[in-house]
Amino acid sequence: MRDRLVATLPPAAHREFLVYVMGPYKAFDVDDLLPDDVSTDELAVSFAEWDTDSGARSEADVRDLLEDARDRLRRDAGLNAFLATDAEIPLDEMDAATQTIEFARASNVVAFVAPEVGKNLGVGIETGAVLEALDDTDRERVVFVHETGVSSAMIESVGRRWEATVYDYSTRDELLDRLRTFAADVMNRELVGDLDPRA
């Protein structure tokens, strides 16, 4: 998968340093991550709902935030940042859940971005699925950055259960600073041998 991503994505200064940027958006199908014997109809929560009446970000705003983060990481830091949709892998070739896990395993950094989006729990399920699929060392490559004021049991679990890094952010610039700082740390750790470089 790593070779395929490097070949597919636009060139970047650090072409081999992949940063997978994830976040909530409706293109994500939560059914792909549920066990075969469970359906969303059986659950007592709403998935992928955008509660814009409460002041939460709209779907278009969130998509713009994720694309802006990807573009600025590519342009300003030279990192080969991408969203799942950038890989252009058809769902009939590989389902969304498998793609998410394979992209995470192939990347140097996995960045979950969680803006305020109302009742959307899809990102929580996706986060848990990815972290469970990674080994302890790979979890050191994961950062979860949530908008200030966003809180949930899942966010608390990211740090406690999986020992992944959790930050908050208030502005787009602060979000980019968090992502760049984390990516630079992972890059340095690869260079000094604290983390094995992705091959």
C-alpha cells in the first residue's frame, strides 16, 4: 500500500514521509467498521449527524478544514499529506474500513482531526478501529487533535488505552502547528533510530 500511495499522490519535498489526515465527514460509512452481526439500526446513538443548529461546523466547513490541513502540510512543511479520498482506491476493490487501516499502517504519521461536529461518532469508531489494528510502536505515530471544547469518552481513551498523543486546538494555525510539531518529532525519531523508518 505504501508504494501505491507514494506513486499516486502528488510530489512533495518529503515524498516518502506520508501523513494520513483523517476526520469526520459523511463519505465515511460507519457500517464498514461494525461487526457483521451488528447494524446501526440496533444502536441507540446517531451516527454521521451534523448538528449545525448547535453551532457545530457544517460538513462543508469540516471538509475544507481537512483539505486545508493537508494542503498546508504539503506546501509549508513539504510532507506527503493525504486524505483517504486522495488515494482514489475504488470501494469495490477495498472497503473503506480496510483502506483506513491500510493507509494508517503505511503512513509515517496518522493524524485524527476532530472539530466540533455535533453528534458525529463515526470518527470515534474509526479512531478505535485504527488504534486497535496498530501495534504499540505504530501507535506512537498517531496524534489526535480535537477542537477546544470537544470532549468525549473516546478522546479520553485515545491517551489512556492506546497511549497515543492527544492535543487540542482553537484556530487553524494552532491545528497546523500541532500537526507539524508532531510530524517533525516522528521524523526526528526515525532519523535517530528511535522509530524504524517506514519502508
